[in-house]
Amino acid sequence: MSYPVENLRAEEPLRCPADEIVERLASATDVLDLLRKADHLTPPQIDMWGALVMGDVPELFVHCARPLSPPLARALAESMSCEADVAFGGSLRIETAASAVRMSCTDVTAELLGDLPEIWRDQATYRGEDLIAIARATSTCPRGLTLDRWRIAENVLEVAAWMLGSLTDPETQASPTRDPITGAYSRAFFEEVLRCELARQQRQASELSVVLLQLRRSQRMLEDEAPPPALLAETVRLMRQHMREADVVARLDARRMTAILPATSPRNGLIAASRLGEALQDAEALEGWSIDIGVSGIGMDTLCPDELVEQAAHAMNAARKGSSRHPFVYV
């Protein structure tokens, strides 16, 4: 598909830094809320966001600038079901495009939108080999579209499509302590567990280590690029695979993951982090990305959870200065 381009000159800055896109969309409470947030993060020229969720019965969700006419809603559902068929290799058969449509719009008093837009971009969402949703970013008015604006929209669309997998997964919905992007524990849960562990250490002496990990592009000119959701999820999967079941793995933000290692001295935490760094370095999925790892732990005169994390962050930043291509661990 080709997109109309009026000019290729540099234009308005990114409406939202790439790192914040993950955080903004990860806070969505349902599909319509996700689409509203996606619309807010992108240029006004991309003004319609949709999601066709398969489930047992296909259902269409749409957020746009003005209300859709019923025929347009049905045409949009049929168009997206055709794309779902293509994404599934032509073997998908959807007799009814969508049995239900849920809509929201910016201005309910505006004139109904009646024509199917010609400019759009789709992204499929899979759970394993199963296609579970199609996300769509659409422009109802081609004027003012540029490649840079579509680039911004595609960054948001990639994360929104990934989030559909979490919002339509009953297991994720039933576990508010989980991060919807990676399936790791949430930052709030991590902070609470760390607080409880340090409070327990004050009553009875014990050992504890914290590992902090950051992903960044190996090439310096690409360092501002944020890791895509799939890469964050794969990193968490590898962390769980190479750490103990009792270790609490969480995502802190769009680039950093962390883990609490109970009953682990800083020295043993350093050994575990080095082993993890080597495994991540060998992972094909992380090719082109560098891993900075820092370790902190009780025994370093730690006074509070924030200080423990800050010490790990300081070590991680020292690792970053040590190499641009290989994982290094400092403690």
C-alpha cells in the first residue's frame, strides 16, 4: 500500500517520546480506552483507530473524530475481517465480520462519517499461532499526511496491537499485579515487594540483591530508539528462564527490567547477573541491542528501597560506559 505524501520535509516534533508510548498505552483499561490513548498520541491527520477482536464471536471497536454511520461501521468490520483473512494466510473464514460494534468519538455532535477511508495501516495480533485481533490506524482526510506522521502512527500502532493481546486475555485481566506488555510483575508490585523485604530484613538479618537491566541500541546513532514490545517480552522470558522461580522479575519502564533476588548476597547476585548477561548476549532476538546490568544489595549500607534501586542504576550506568556492544555488570 502506498501513502500520499504532500512533502517530505521535517515537521512537528514527536507528540510523545518513544519511551512514553509504551507507558501510556500500557495503562489502558479496555480496548476503547486503548484506542483513545493511541489517537491522542498521534498526529491529528490519523484520526480513526479500530480493533477487530476475534474471540468466540468477532467484535469491532472504533474510536474516531466523529460518529460512524451504521453502513460504514459494517463496511469497516468487513474490511478488517478481509485483512484478518490475509494475515492468516487466506485460511480464515469469518461468516459475520462483527456481531457487535463499540464506538467512541471526539465530537458526538459532528456530521456522521459515511465513507470508508482509503488510507489505513493494519497490524495483526497473535497469541502463539492464533490470530486474535487486527488493529487499524486510519486517516479520513488525506490532506496533510506525510511519511513522518505515518512513522509516528506506526510506532503507536505496533504497541497498541501488542496491547490487544493483553486486554483480550482473561488470565492477564485477572492479574492486576502483572505488566500487560511483558507479563512480568508491575512496577508497583515490585516496589511493594522490595519494601516488604527490607522491612523484614530490619527484624531479622538476611541477604537480598537487586538486579537492574537496560536495553539500548548498540549503534550510538540509534540509542534513542525504544525497544519494541516483543523485545521487552522476550527479555523478560529469558530473565525468568535463567533466574530462580523465587526471584521477582518486573518491568520498570520502556527500557528497564529488574529482579529481586531474595536470600542472595551481592556477590552471588553479581554471579547470577553475569550469567543472565551472557544468555541475553547470545539470544538471536536481541541482536543489535546492548544490555547494561547493575547489581545492588543489602550490605551496602542501604537505608530505603529507593536507595537500593539507585545504587543498582549507578552500577548499570557504569556498565553502559564500559562497553557499547557487550553486557557488563558492575556492583
